[in-house]
Amino acid sequence: MISTPPLPDGALPDLDFAAARRRLRGIVRRTPAIEASFGGITVWLKLESLQRTGSFKVRGAANRILTLTGSERRRGVVAVSSGNHGRAVAEVASRLGIAATIFVPDWADPLKVRAIADAGAAVVRCKGGYDAAEARAAAVAAEGGRTLVHPFDDLAVIEGQGTVMAEIAGDVAGVEEVIVPLSGGGLAAGVALAARAHGVRVVAVSASRAPVMVRSIEAGRPLSLPDRATIASALSGGIGTPNRHTFAAVRDLVAEHVVVKERAVRDAVRTLFERCRIVAEGGGAVGVAALRSGHRPRGRAAVVVSGGNIDAAALAALVARSRR
């Protein structure tokens, strides 16, 4: 666990979250925040697992795609994704009549890959992991004059993800802390930038097998780490070297970092289903894993359950294992 001091206002871009919320009307759902208790700690769960496409990613993807010019729309879009961002890009692009190609690492969840294809996008599997898929996506976008919709390191994407914070502030009176999953940092950066207006501290939770952002912050520079198998696969992948936006935002605006182990993530997925009847994927459940691993919020807290795209058989196996 590490802590970093907040950055003074004005040191990072002031994004227009209100304009993003208006732009996203009709595409993004206002997801519920429900009260729940874990180990005697009461929190509010912000259920982005019930979002269109099953995760918060549609917020950033839609906000970016909606800023495209007519000629950019005609040329189409490209994205790299371990699953959720790709599905979000595919569905928004399909809705707007835009051609989309999604590059995925060879370990990407088959459930998510099918969902991308079902949404009408072309899917390209890439050997060599996430970084290799990212390189191919960037090359194809450049060659064809297509727009690369980055999964996190883009101001319009960050702005879209930050709309989560405005909804939390409206639904959880007096909220003092928001706990978010951390991977490339689009959600954490967006929430942290938006949270400044509400005086809310942000805690970011990384999976122990997908810790590239938190390790980069500890090192003082963006790192590239090998992909490792994890139940929190939505949090896997690199942060880009160089990284233009999210590294600085997460480094300077996230108040505290927590890293949770694989067993804790599995336990959180089971707990959310058995106690709350909430279906959450591993990457979406790390905030609850942090609570069950000893994190104690400072005041009234909301936890972003960021995605619910878990295979039914995998969820059933997790639940069955807990009952043996």
C-alpha cells in the first residue's frame, strides 16, 4: 500500500464532465448505487456492471467516438482491448454506422471476444500479449487513416469515464471516498479529476497479477511488465510508454493505492453474488476485495463495481468451490 499527496488544482487539464454527461445521454445508463456491508463496513456499490455493454468502458468509448468528424467516421475506428473496451467501441460504432476493428491479445476472454464480434466489429487476435496487440492496432490505424480509440490514455475517454463521479456525488449524499479498480488508469484518472470538485478522495485498487500502473508509480516512470494470467483479466495490459495522461493523473491525484491478491478477488466475486446477487467479473470486484482484505475507508465511501462480463460457467465454478 502506498499513498501520494493530491495535486493542486490546475496542474492537469480541466475536463468538461457536465458536457460529457449531456453528450452521453441516450447511450449511457445512470447506473444504481446500492448500500451493502462487508465486515461491518457499510459502503455504496456503484453498479457499472449493469451498464450498457456490461462495464463502465462505454462511457469513455462513446465520448471519444461522438467527437469524431464526418470524415473520421467514414474512415472508421480501431481499438485494442482485453475485452470490455473493445465491446464498448464495437457497440457504439455499430449504433452510429461506423466500421470498427478491434485488436485483442491471444489470452482475451472468449466471452468478451464473442461479444465484440456479435456487435459487428472485426476482431483480430494477436500473439505476444497486450502490448503486441496495441502496436498492431496503432500501425493499422496510421496506415488506413483510421481513428485509434484508446482504452484509457485519451482525454475524451478519461472525460467520459469521469462521469461516474458526478452520478456518485448525486446518489450518495456526503460521499467522502470513492474506491475504483486500476489498470491503464482511464477510470481512476477520470474519477480523480472529477472528484476534485466534490472534495472526495480516491483510492485505486490493483490486482497483484496486473499491477503495471501501481508499479510504474513506485518506479517514478511508466513501465512495461509481462502479462500474467489472472481472474482480473480486465485489468491486464500495459499503460503505454510513453504515457501522455493517465500516469500523471493517477500518480498525483489518487490518494491511496491498494493491491489485492488473486484469492481475495475470487472471494469478492463469490461474495458479491452470494450476498448481494450481483454478477461481477474479477476486474470489477477488486474494490470489494480491498475491503475484505483490510482496507478501511475514510468516511462515507462508494465502491465502483466496474464490470459484470464474467462467463456463467466460470461464476458457477467459483460459487461451487466456496461450498465444498
